[in-house]
Amino acid sequence: MGKIRTLLFSTLYPSGVRPVHGIFVETRLRELLKTGEVETRVVAPVPWFPFRGKRFGEYGKFAETPGHEIRNGIEVFHPRYFLLPRIGMNMAPFSMVRAALPAVERLLAGGFDFDLIDAHYYYPDGVAAGLIAERLGKPFVVTARGTDLNLIADHARPRSLILDTAARASASIGVSRALMDRLAGLGADPGKLHVLRNGVDLERFQPVDRDEARRRLGLPPGARILLSVGLLVEHKGQRIAVEAMTRLRDSLLVIVGTGRERPRLEKMAADLKVADRVRFAGQVPNGQLKTWYGAADALVLCSSREGWANVLLESMACGTPVVASDIPGTREVVRSEVAGGLVAERTADALAGAVEKLFRGPPARMQVRAYAENFAWASTTRGQLDIFRAASALPRKHH
């Protein structure tokens, strides 16, 4: 059997300018490529913005993103699409098609006659990929990742486009059972829905000496340290963890990540008089996160929604248990007390109570690591290959 040629299509893909953006999509692809059975190019559209510079925040980074780059040996193209902030949601897939189709056609003209499109994030990315695939007579597969179905599908026009795309796709993949249940509930054909959870890189994330990790990071050796890792945005709920520090008086909260909520969180910590026990570490490269996980006694995640929270498995792979909101997706990751605990209510009191319970009888770090080892990438990679082979064997449409 020859190699499957795939075109990965998603706005959720890292670049030299945004190295951790969509890293979970890149990680899944890199694990797939290790099999030697797949050859891939990536088209990762970026919103058009005219000005570079830090003062423009994320938009400035859009402008700085190169049109073409090689990341980890993978060729990546970043066509620009026009996106009107706030009001452009309904038009985004069509704008993306106009911008990306010429880049895809150039790949074909250059000799990369791919077998299928592997799209990530159902809306607008998956919808756009489906339209491009139809134009080119190619099969396509879409992976749902969370907000695309949990939130965006609540809106009538995107929901209609998502369902039309699901009907035409060879397969839809969800990173959790909850996501595929959601898509089936919207009206998609259950026979075309598959669950392939994200795995964890057990080589990158592994236990380290806790005291040495704290020394390297300048963290106090004797404190109980809670770690929060993620984008600082409202639905991630870092404010709940900050408020919980008023009860967890012997603990230190370390927040890793950047985002628009940071000034509000810093003010909240000051107002609650816990600023001396809340540290903001900023963005940390993915390859350095194991030191932070290793330094912590527990990871806390207070999200209101998640597709599949990779930080939970990364923390566990480093031997650090987790305390997380009891929401769909997350409860598929935290299925044992060895992993940590789930919090039924997204309140500071409930979080503090769950943390205190964990600290009364914390699992051994190697037990936590052993639990994470159940989530290696092998089964997900094999599942992808099976789906891609089936999709690429389908009769081609000729236009």
C-alpha cells in the first residue's frame, strides 16, 4: 500500500510567530507522520491584518505570520483571508475558501496531488475545507475540537452549514465522545461519526525532580503549588482559581499563559489580598512545560467548556494530579481518583474543597504517570490511518 497524501487544513496550526497556537493539531499530525504511511502539506489560513507590532496584540501577530514556512520538517502555507471582527462569522467559511483555494491549487499544480483533506475545527475551517474539497473532487474528513460544536453550533446559520458539511464528509472525528454525541444530536448521521481522543507525548511530558524544578523556576521549595495552564480568557475560569486562594491560605497559584483576562485577574488578586500568592508566568514554550507541571502539587482547570483538555494529560504524564470542572470531555479524561478530582460546581468554594480533599490523600506521582500512560497516541494514530484509507478509497468525483 502506498502512502496516503493528505492536506491538513485548519486555522488551528502553530507558526513561528504563534508557536503554541493549535499545537495539539500539529502534535497529532507529527504522531501520524511517524508511521511513515502518510505524506502531508498544511494550509493554515490566517486573518488579514495590515499592521505589525505588539500594540496590535493577536492581530499584529497575524500580520507577522509568514506566507510559507517549514515547521518540524512539514511545509506550511498561510494564505490570508478577510475577516470582519464580530460580524464576519457567517461569511468566514466563504472568505476562507476565496483566500485558500489558490494556495491549494498551486500545491496540486506543483505535483502534490493529495488523496484527501484533513480539516480541523468544524466552523469555519471544516465548512471551508468541505467547499474546497467539493470544488476539487476530493474526499474530506473533519475533526471537531470543542467550541466549534459546543458554542458556534448554537447559531442557526453556522449550524446549518456544519450539518451540510457533516453530510458530505467521508467521516467526522471528535476528540471526545461528548462532541460526537453533540453532533449526532444536531442531526448528523451517527454512522459517520468517530471518536479519536488526543493522546499525550509521553517522552516530552514525564516526571522530573520536584525540588530541582522549583529551584530552576524560582518557586518556594515548601509551598503547596497549584498550577493553571491555558489561554487567559473568560471561559477558562482562572478567576475561580484566584478567588479560591482566599480559602487555600497555605497554597501558591502559578498561572501560565497569556490573554486578555490577565489585567482583570491581576486586579482581582490585589483586591482579594492574595496577590502575594498568585504568580503570572506568562507564555511558556510547550517543550518547557514539564518543568512547571513537575514543580506543582496539582493542576487546576476551571473551564466552562472543553473538547478535550490536553493540559490534563500533560500534567498527569508528569506525575501531577488534576482538579477540573466536571464538564463533558473532561470527565472522559479524569476517570479515576488516581488522576485527581472533578468539581461539580464552578465556584471558588467547590474548587477549594476539591483541592483540600486531594491534598488529604494525594496519589503517588508514579501512579498518576501510569494512569496517563493509558493515553498514548498509538490507537488514535491507527484510527486516523483506517479512516483516511477508507476515505481515500472512495470513488473520486470528476469535475
